[in-house]
Amino acid sequence: MESVARSQSTVGPDTALPKDATLIYRQSRWTRLTHWLWAISLFFMLLSGLQIFNARPQLYIGKESGFAYNNTVFAIGAENTANGPRGYTEIFGKRFDTTGVLGWSGPAGRETSRAFPSWATIPSYYDLGTARVVHFFFAWILTTTLVVWLVASLINGHLRRDLVPRIDDLRRLPRDIVDHARLKFHHAREYNTLQKMAYGGVMFVLLPLMIITGLAMSPSMNAVLPFLNDLLGGRQTARTIHFIVMLLLVAFFIIHMLMIFAAGPINELRSIITGWYRTDPPAPGSKTPERSA
């Protein structure tokens, strides 16, 4: 799998150079470790977060919420109809029937009213306390490793060298878009422009925003960062932003997986498991690819 964070470290003494010049050591141990830590953490945070959302399956804009307010922008619920209980999802006042998936779901004859179905939450049964423990545990793992990675990448120059798009990258952007649309992929040591922009958006926008809005929703953080709620427009707005960021991360994951299968899953998985990545054969007369990541 292509890593969200790639290291520039050279091949170590314990990684023997292959005879095949197209096989390069692309991902360091630290990159592979953080990649899987983030993937596992986000998985458990997603499913436990959906369980937490089920306790209050509505989203609002503003500092307060309740029956006296008209600031609901998203809701999942169930209602009794002439055809029996039906689940619905409401977005900005527009209601959609989502029976069987959202609002009303479960085995035939044992359906229950719940926002997200049992197969999409941790735990599968309603347990807000356990969900919060799981959510916060993996949130701290994600936050700690992300901060360490950011500091190390700033010190060793990885961000500037490998993730920040350069002028040449921006010039190649139209061609990268066309190549991806045609499922034409170039296997090289460097990230292409779309990868740099996508990974940069996740690392420097979505994940930090997820962490900040998560802190803003915590009442205990009011004493530590009293300005955070006001900066985000209130606790309810922070919760809505948190949810939207979650949807964007899920969308990134889906696209990420599709690109992996389209580009060659064996090569991509080998890269993020062992570090070794097979590049395109060099054009006649050109230099062989570098063997450092």
C-alpha cells in the first residue's frame, strides 16, 4: 500500500540491494510502522465514533442545541408510518428513507431504532462508555505518533523534499489528472502531484482538524484551551466539523484503496510491508532509479 507518510532514509546495512535495478527500497521501517498505526487507530476511532454518534444522532451549527432551537443540519432517526417503522436520514431539512441501513436496522423481525447499524459500530451493542474508552485510547495513539512524525519530518527535511509540491509538480498537475482518469500510472520513487496534494491534505488539514475539533468537544479542555470552542463557533459546530472530517477521511480511504488496486496491489502492499517497491523500467539511455527512499 502506498504510504501516507514516506521517509527519505537510505537503505540500511540490513537491507541487501537486489540485482534488479527497478526494485528500490522506498519505505523505511518508521514509515511503515506509523502507516499501520494510523490505519489501525483510524479504524477503531471510526467505528467507536459511530457508536458515540448513536447516543445523539443529530448535528447542529452553533453553541447550543435542543427543542427550542432550529439549527439542526443533519439527523438520523426512525418514525412510525402506515407501513410500519421506517428509518430516515435528514440533511438540511430534506428527508431520505434509509430503512435497513440508517435509522432502522437489524435482523429480520428484530429491527431496532439506531442511527448506524450494529455491524458498523464498536461495540456492536449500545455501550457508550466502552465506545468512549476505545475512541480516546486510539485518538491518543494517533495524536502522539502524528506529532512525533511531524517534528521528525521537519528536522530531517522529509516534508520539504518529498511532500511539498514544487513548481514543476504544479505544472504536471493537469497531466497527472488525465493519467489517473485513464488509469495510467507511473511507478517511480517520488510521489506524483496528486499524491502530494492528497497526502498533504490528510496530514496537515484533515488529521489536525480532527484532533482540534475532538479536543473542543471535551468539557475538560475548556479550562486548558478556553478559546477553542469560540474559535470553532461552539461545541455543536465543532462536533459537526468533526463528523464532516470523518466523512472526508473515509472518502480518502476509499479512493486510496481503489488507486492501490488499479496501480498494482502486490507492488503497493509489498512497499508498505517490506519497504521494497518496483519502479518502471528506465527509458533507454536514462539513468537507473535510485535505490534510496
